Amino acid sequence: MNITVIGTGYVGLVTGTCLAEVGNDVLCLDVDTAKIAMLNDGRIPIYEPGLEQIAARNVAAGRLRFTSDQREAVRFGAVQFIAVGTPPGEDGSADLQYVLAAARNIGRHMDSRTIVVNKSTVPVGTADAVDAVIREELARRGADVDFAVVSNPEFLKEGAAVEDFMRPDRVIIGADDPQAIACLRSIYSAFVRNHDRLMVMDTRSAELTKYASNAMLATRISFMNELANLADKVGADIERVRVGIGSDPRIGFDFLYAGCGYGGSCFPKDVRALLRTAGDNGVRLGVLEAVDDANEAQKRLLLDKIKARFGNDLKGRRFAMWGLAFKANTNDMRAATSRVVIKGLFDAGARVVGYDPVAMPEARRLFRNDDRLSLADSAMDALRGADALVIVTEWKEFRSPNHAMVRELLRHPVIFDGRNLYDPESVRGYGLEYIGIGR
Ligand code: NAD
Ligand code: UGA
């Protein structure tokens, strides 16, 4: 099948590549011409395990192409996936300008029946808005072309995006057009091991399912983070509590890790966008308001702990930071806790030496070579002469360092472990002071 994917970010590029991998002819469109030039040069603009190899072999096979020519892209696909960003607007609502621009562009150029599939995370009612924009464009052109709009939210996680797309837990199709539903079933048949994993519902339920899913996961994390703060005070270990409650199958083990707050391009923005939708409809989601507040506080917790240990005035101090990305296996620093901690340390007069296996170019771009942040060549190099170590991201390579060497390189042997990577007793055995989250 000929498929167009609009937007070549984390979702669009993974979607396009995986659809090509199962035999479709895919044309990916982006308005960012630098990104398209890079892709056409064989370079992948994001770090996502496995993506580069799969993209390369599909490009070589002629099934995966990239363009910034809007007309060519829209005329290519019988199915058009919209996978552009929906960043937070000033009031917390999802900014739909990119989705609606993509829809307008489809209406402007399409010349045969088209199925428009919305993969971006969008507020309830957006499928109707996309439909209206396309209709408006067609009327303006005086064109009579048939189309259907489908809501198909994406649930992939960064760092495991290819794996999640190739083997999804579920695929949600929000649609009422039988031909569009049949077409999407056929496209996804390569990915869903059995058809129970593909669920068809109305567009509004599909749109709300996406936000409900992220909000539920964020709720679990904030709940555990608050419990961790209690565990800290009462002398319990949140890691033991996690295992203790996770073994109840009604609770399960996933997404119960306490830490220095959730970040990324999705949980923070989607929680706020859902709160906004609720507010606009006169409904108060009190639990979710608390989830957001708790996370804001949690992102500052490491700073509070650093100040409790070293004092509020950190002038002249230098902290080593392991991990800059919002989570492991990605170079994404959108809403990353590292940014809050770095800024807080700067404000208190300190300097930071950061290390991250893949996010350092992104850190360089974001901090625009602010000389209070320097970047080290290795995790151990970051420690040389630093007052203490602050761990913000759960990268595998931080899991079993040479603790004796850590102790030797730090001026004060203190580890602030924002991801509870170590067993406190064993770290203390090396003469290191260990300050984790909730233990
Ligand atoms: P992104 O910012 O990485 O990429 C979006 C891309 O769209 C950019 O390259 C941008 O140049 C391009 N674009 C913007 N307007 C365009 C237009 N009119 N035509 C063509 N291209 C255009 O975004 P992302 O992280 O891939 O997220 C995309 C959507 O998917 C968001 O709604 C997000 O909430 C949702 N989502 C993201 C993830 C994730 O893990 N990142 C997972 C599930 C869902
Ligand atoms: C999240 C969801 O997991 C995906 O299903 C969804 O598609 C995506 O958002 C989206 O809508 O964009 P992602 O943001 O890539 O995916 O990463 P997660 O693995 O969910 O982690 C989010 C944040 O929560 C990270 O900062 C992570 O460190 C934190 N986290 C995660 C915890 O603090 N504790 C946990 O137990 C799990």
C-alpha cells in the first residue's frame, strides 16, 4: 500500500520505517527541510535503538523515502498518517496548529479518496476539527474528493519505540467508516499477533483513551513518589514496598518506580492538556491536579536534598551529573528533570559537569554553551574534583560502576541517586554516603 506519514519526529519516523519494514511503500513528509536533507543523506536525527538499521535497509529497498514537497506527499498516499507535534500552549491545552496545518495541506492537494489517520496525541473532538478543515479546503478549491478521518493514537515509548511499534499491546482505531476500518485492520495485521489487540471504537473514545492511558501511568508514578517521601521520613524502603505491592496482580509491577519525577515530551504535557479539557467541560479531575503538582515538587527533590546536605549557598561547588536525558535510551531532554536540577544548581551558585551516553549534543544545544555546564567524556571523568554525584537518568551503564573509584574521585563521597539504582547498604560499604529516593 502507498502510505504517507506527515511529520518525521519520534512517532512519524518510527511509524514510517516500521510500515515500510512490513512491505508498504512509504513517503515521509516534514516541513523541516534540514531534517529531510539529513534523512535523505542516510542520517537519523534522533537516537532510537534499532531505528537506523531498519530505516537504512528500507531506504535501500526503495520502500522508504523522505520529502518536503507537500503536494507530492499528499498525492502519494491512499492513507495519510498525521504524526506532527502537539506541544503545550500557554494555557496548558494542546496546541493544534501543526495538526490543523497538516490537515489543511491534505485538503489542499488530495485528488483521490484518502484515509486521514491522526496519530498525534490530540484532545477529544480533534478528529471532527480535522474533518472540518479538510472539508473547508475542498470547498475552497471547489473539489469533490471523498475522505475519512480516523483516530489512531500511538502508545510507543521512546527508547523502545521500534519494539513497541512492531509488537504493540494494542492498536486503537477510532472510526465509523467501514472501508477505513477495514483498511486500518489490513495495515496493522502485520503487527498485531491476534485481532483482539486491535480495538475499534468511536473517535472521541479513542482520543480520550490516549490521554487516560498517559494520565493513569503518571498517576502511578506520582503516587509512588509521594509514598517514597513518606518512606524517607518513617524509615521504610520504597523499593521493598514497590515489590510488596507489585506482586498483587491487580496492581502489577510496571511504572511503580519512585524517582526524581517524570519528564519527557508526553506525560507532563498530556496530563495538563487533559486537565484543560476537563476544565473546559466543567469537570474537576482533582486526582490528576495532584499528580501534576506532586511531579513538579518531585523534580525539585534532588535540589532540596543537595541543599539539605551542602547548604543553600552552593557558590564554588561543582556537582557531577550522570544522565541528562529524561529517561534511558533516548537523547530527548524535553521536560527532563536534569534541566530543573541544573538550573537550580546554577541559581544557587554551583557548576555542573554532566555526562550522558547520547544526550550531550542536545544538552549543548539547550544550554548554548553556558560555561557553568561542562560535559565530560565519560561517567568517571565527570567525577574528578566534583563535590558530589547526582544521578538523574537510569542508563544501564550507571548501574554497576566501580564504587571504590567513585569514592576516590569525588571531593565529598556523596551520591544523590534520583533513580534508586543501587543497594544503599552495598554503596555505603565503599565509604560513600548514599542519598536515594524513599529509602
Ligand atoms: P516531534 O516534535 O519529534 O516531531 C514532529 C515533527 O513534525 C517535526 O519534525 C516537525 O517539523 C514536523 N511537522 C510539524 N508540522 C508539520 C507539517 N504541517 N507537515 C509536516 N511536518 C510537520 O514529535 P513526536 O515526539 O514525534 O510527537 C508527535 C505526536 O505524537 C505528539 O502529539 C505526541 O504527543 C505524540 N506521541 C509522542 C510519543 C513519543 O514518545 N515521542 C509517543 C506517543 C505519542
Ligand atoms: C510515555 C508512555 O509510556 C507511552 O506509552 C506513550 O506513548 C508516550 O509517553 C507518549 O504518549 O508520548 P515516554 O514518555 O517515552 O512514554 O517514556 P516512559 O517510559 O513512559 O517514561 C516517562 C517518564 O516517567 C520518564 O521520565 C521516566 O523516568 C519516568 N518513570 C517511568 C518513572 O519515574 N517511574 C516509572 O516507574 C516509570
